[in-house]
Amino acid sequence: MKQLLQQLTLIAPQHPLHQQVVDIALENGVLQQLGSTGSLATAGYTIHNFQDAFISGGWIDLFAFSADPGFEHKETLASMAQAAQAGGFTAVAVLPNTQPSISNKTTVEYILQGSKNLPVHIWPMGSISQKAEGKTLAEMYDMQLAGAVAFTDGLAPIQNPVLLLKALQYTQAFNGVVVQMPVLQQFAQMGLINEGIVSTQLGLPGIPAIGEYLAVVQLIELAKYTGGNLHIAGVSTIEAVNAIYQAKTRGVNLSCSVSSLHLLFSDEDVKTYDTNLKLLTPLRTQQNKEQLLQAVVDGKVDAIASMHVPQDWDAKTCEFEHAEKGAIHLQTSFAALVKALPTITAEKVAELLHSHPAHILQKSVASFATNAPLEATIYSLSGHYEYTESNNKSKCSNSPLINQTFHGKVLATVNKGNLYLNI
């Protein structure tokens, strides 16, 4: 099918037409021509006119739980792909905490085969340890050969530093990427929300911020000692972000990501006892939130990750103490980012959601070259988007953003030979 995408501002720093308004001619998803708007012939093309919109390389999410296989009542590969596409993603790296876990090449192949006809690439991350139990190393090299894009124990981050050291050393043999949440269970098990004034007011046990900082210091030293390639996902404190940034300036092979929920909410919002705000890493203070926002602006944060974790009704409709952690966020990650940073530029969005995640996972950054398949996201920073139960694509609805309206809207994605329109 021949399609002409008109009046798009191109966000591709390496392209000579970067930040110019262009038209793009596609045939079956292959870029045929790209030129200044109005310069391309229109005969034979289905025309799609996008005004006041941008196009960048396809967005990549670094940390999402597919729940499939084993927990399909929460999410399936198909439902997750629909939510991801609606959120502007063309690829999602998924966690190994399924049943069975992604701990060998068979489960890697299951994810790849089960998602090949979906609108989004679903990239499996293999577990670091067997069954993600934190005891012995899994078959990482075999999983890499089968298509695993990185290695992590995901929702059960490695607590044994010796095992993590071995993983960082072992993955260097094939240039693998290790992903870890900065969580020390000894601290995390102490509480339910961030330790501070709000936890005291609510009478809820707190999780001290120093726990995350100590976890990050340990991770930095392990990465420095081994020379391994380490991504720290779900960072929630400014102290941790600053420590990572300083280590990077000293040449340590590190990167970090935060969830846009941590840029939009603080522990003050937990006063409502909304269990959808009980996240994998806790919401911190209002001051910390503002400092995280500034860290994003300053380039200290490499990427935005959804930290998407579907939880069913029973897991969230209960006392805060007993609720499971996590929120669905693939569909709203971009919208929340723009709401938290209303002056964000289209180029910064593409950096946080496309080019930096691509570098972290060692994938190619979009070149917008002719005669090549295009993977791209088309988005507006001014369009209105209302997120409701009816347009939620996930099987679960554990989101603190239901029934909110946003500036910033995903208009379409181009992926796997197709144009997927959200308008």
C-alpha cells in the first residue's frame, strides 16, 4: 500500500532535514521518498495530513512486564502490544518474571514467535539467574543467540553482589547488557511508601531513600570493577541519579531510566491511599520529584521507562498494605511525561524514548534512509488526549491516570510494514 505522510516535523539529528517540515512517501512500510513538504508527487498515494506533529524513530520501552506466559489473566502479548502501540512504542523489552520464566532459549523463542504478527516488536530480556530466583546464572549466552536483548531478574532484582558481578563479567564475552532495579530488599521490606513526613502522618512504615542510594553505589562499583554494561531502571531518588551521572562522567559504563509516574506524582499523592500509586520503587517527596524533573532537563537521566506492571482487580482493590506493587503505563508514559514537563521539546522526547533506549539496548537509531523499512512514531505536543477505561488497551486498569486529560498525543506509528493510526 502506498501512503503519503504530510506536514511532519522531522526529528532525526543525523538527517539533513532535521527539524524541518517534510512529507514522507511509504510503500508497504518502506520509505520511498522524503522531502520538504509539498515537494513529493501525490498520485497513487493515500494521503495522511498531520499538522503540528512530529515524527521520530520508533519509541522503545526498556522495562515492561508482559505477564505472558503464565499470567494471561493480567496481560497477554497481544493486549500489551495494543497498549504499547497506543502509547507510541514500536518495541518493548519485557521482563523474564513469567511462568515459565524467560530463562532459556525456548522461552525467548516463545516471546519472539508469539509477537511476530503484533504491531509492536516485543523483545525478551532473559533472566540473569535460573528462574529469576537469584541463585545460579542462567543460560545467558544461549538466550542472547536466540534473541534476548538484555538480561535482568526484573521484578526480583539480584540481591547477591557476587552473582551480579559474575553476570557483568560473563556478559562481556558477547557484549550483553545487564538491567537492574536499584532495590535492596532489606530496606524495601521495611515499609510501604517513602520514609518521611507523609509516611509518619499516615502511620505507614517507610522505605528510606538511602536504601536506593546504597544499591546504586554498589551497582556503580560492580560496573566499574567488571567493565560490564549496566542499565539501572526505575531510579526514584535524585541522590541515585546524581551518583550515576557522576560515575558516567568518570567513564563507568552505566545508564539509568526513570518512570514518568515519578515525574508526575510524589508521596503527597499517596495520602488518597490510591493503591495504583504503590509502585515498584516508591514515590518520593515533592522536592525530590522537582529535582528529578530538573535532572531530566539537564540530561542526567538517559531514558524514560514505563515500568509497566499489570495487576488484576483483586491485587489492587484492597488495603494499601496488602496491594501488589505496580501500575500499567505503556499507553500513558509519553502523556505523563508531557504533563510533568509541559515545556519539553519534541527532540528531547525522541532522545528519551528513542535514541537513548536504542543505544542502551545496542539497537540502530532511525536514519530515515530511503529504500529501507521505516519504524517511527508520529506525535503531537499540543493535541488533547483523554485516557479512560473504554480506550485503555491493557487487560488491567491499575493506573492512577484513568479519566485524566493530557496535552500530548500519539497520532500514529509506522512498524512492520504498516501504518497504525490512533486518530
